[in-house]
Amino acid sequence: MNLVCVCLDTLRADAVGEDKGLRVDTPNLDAFAREGVTFDNAFGEGQPTLQIRRAFFTGMRSFPWRFNFDRRGHWHHASGWHKIPPDQDTLAEVLLGRGYMTGLVSDTYHMFKATMNYTRGFVTYDFVRGQESDNWRGGSARMVEERLRRHVRPPVHRSRYAVLVQYLLNTQDRRREEDYFCAQVFTRAAQWLEDNVENRPFFLWVDGFDPHEPWDPPTGYADRYRAGYEGLDFIFPQYAGVATPEEQERIRALYLGEVTFVDEWFGRFTEKIGELGLWDETVVMLLSDHGTQLLEHGRFGKGGDAMHPYNTRINWVIRHPDGPRGRHVKPFVQSHDLMPTALRLLGVPHARAEGEDVWPLVTGERSRIRDHVVIGWASMGLGPAPGRASVRDEEWNYVTHVHQEDPRPELYHLPTDPEERKNVVAEHPDVVARQRSRLEAVLGQPLPATLPELCDMASPPIVQYSLLRAEHRSESKHR
């Protein structure tokens, strides 16, 4: 049996499926979900980006943060944002050892930065350059100034928008839809399948950075959700500041358009699976690392200060050639369950994993794997192990700081408050005590926890350069 995994960054779990909560056109993703098993309560165990991929790859928890690897030359520095520990086997390594051809196709540039090792075990890997602040293309900010003014308010301070400048430099030669990163990833992944169809069994991991910010789809995709708009396109929502209602509608439309754009190219990729006659011998999984808020709780974006399901839920859909179609599984599953589940479906033994095989939930052999989930979300900052954690069960979501006493912990009663708007932490000390003890069991120590990992701030090279240039200009002006 072959294995193909498609991981999409910042794809909300409610964007996929016919009964989804988010009103967005995703016909190809929806069709795939009808062909497989959807885990409705899949959550990350350590988030955001690299933390969850490490759990996907190894079956080991990334939270609690407990490693102090060298990260010099890497940005940003957040707890758990580092390489895969040397003593943890990866899914690609295990399958390679069993004679699988293994391949990685990705534009998630964090996986390829200095000191990273996420290519371990892959016979081939294809890095699509240029996403976000990937330090790929050089040039003067003047080269992209006209485009820059379409995405930020005046006055345009180049040093403030250095990440956007880097992105615009990276995309300066883009002319058609096929040139966009998402299209490149799925096109190259389809080519990998063509090239390796005779190398069965194979394992292909396709890792797409979209629909992560910048929300910059071809214009027509965003126009589907907010047509007739003539203002600025804030492809990085944080640059909008206090946005008008019209601007907020357009920012939301940019995300929805990006999701529909991803869906289009995902569909072309799955067409290739069919063309090559691989559906009957391939397990295909759809995944995401986290979601994002689209003005729920009054904001765009994600983070440890908003550990609501818009952010912490993930997509996990499994299509097995002999598995059920259109099935929904309700019990809790988490990101570190992926590796043991994949290996079980391929008939490959591997004992060392903290996650569990969740396929018995599909077959009916088990009614649940766990009765609650513990989720850590890393934050950037100075000092030991910044970040927060969520302890979620069917009735409650408790959120607190990990490394210090939280002056404003949160507790939400999910049956009466599914959108998690009313904090009732003061009213239920017994529930708080139970959820704290569950978190402490994962941490292996009482709260506030003392974790060994230290984090410092690190900026992308383009930001460092822009700030130094601005400082130099200021000094020259005053001489």
C-alpha cells in the first residue's frame, strides 16, 4: 500500500465537508471528504507550524517544550520551534527502512531553514522557494514599491513592512496562476507521482504553506467573496490596523479566496492520482496544522491568546481503498496519532510512539482513545518557555499560561457556550482543578512549570537588514 499525505497550513477544520461551518467553496476537498473518514474532533497537541509537523512525523508529543537545540541563524525563536530530536524516528525513515520510495514536496520554508532537519528519511525532496519571509530573492524595495502601496497604508515605511517587501521580491516574476506557490507545489507533487509510479510502494508528503498569510490568491478568487472592492488589499491582516467594515470584509474574502484557490489545485493533484490508477492501492490523508480566526472574537489570526477551535482544531481525513466512505468519527484524536495510525494501515510495525493508532475508532474496535486533549501553543518572547495550553474535553475548555501563574485563566462551558465567549473560570473551581491536574500530568510537574527551553527573539534577515539601513540613513542625515 502507498501513502500520500497532504498537509495544508492554516486551513480551518470547518472549511472542509458538506456540513462545514465556514461558507467557502471547496468542491474538491468536500468530494475527498465524502470518499473518506473525517475525524471531527482532531486537535493539534503542540502548535503552531513546526511543532505540529514534528508530531506528525514522529508520533511523539512536541509539547511540553523540552529541548534546547542550536537555532542560530533561524527565525523565529519560539518554544518547540526547532529540529526533530536525533533520537526520534520519522515516518519517512521508518518507511524508507521498509523499502519505500519516499518524497517530500513543500513550500513551507520553515522546514528548510538553517539548523532544521525535516528532510530526514526522504529519498527526494523538492523545496518550492519564496513563501512569506523566505530569504530567497534580493533587490531594492524600490523594485516593488508600486505593489507595496497596494497592501499598506501611507506613509510607507519600508523597514516596518520588510517581510512584505521580501515576499513581493520573491513574487516579482509571477505572471499567471500556475506561477503561484500553491500551484507549483501541487504541480510538482503530481510530477513526483508520475516519476515514481513504478517505484511502488511509495510515501509522498505534500506540504503546502497556503492558505497561510499572506492571503494573496489570484484576484478573481477573492472577488467571489467580495466583489467591487476598490480599496487596499491587506494580504497581511496585521498591517490593516483599525480596518473599516469594508476592509474587514475584503480581508475575509482574501482568506476564503485563498482556500478556494488551494482547493482548485488540490483537485488537480487528486485527478493525477486517478489518472495513474493509484486510488485502489494508496492511503491518502488530508491534514492541516491549525486554523485562524476570521473576526470571531473580534480579530483575524491565531495564537496562544485565542485557543478556540477555530485555531486549535485540525483537518484529518483518511481515504483508505477498503475503508468506509463519508464516515464521521467523533472521539478526540491528535496530531501525534498520525504516525502510528499510518504505519498500522500500511502493516508496518513500529513500537516507539506517544500517539496511538486511531483506526480502531473507525472499525468499531474502540469507542474512544482519550477523554480529553491537552494542547500547547508556543509564543515568541524572552525568558523560559513562553506559551499557553488548553485542556479540552466534551464539556469544558480550560486555557492557562504554562510557565507562570495566569492572571486571567479561561474556562468555557461548551454545551451552553459553543463559541467560547463567556469565561466562567471563577464559578467552577472544581473543574479548574481537574483540568489543571490533566495539564500537569502531561507536563510532569505542577503549574507554573519550569521547562528547560529558552527562547529569544529572532527576526528574518530582511527585517534586520532594513532596520540597520534605516538606522544608517538616520545617522547620515544628522551628520
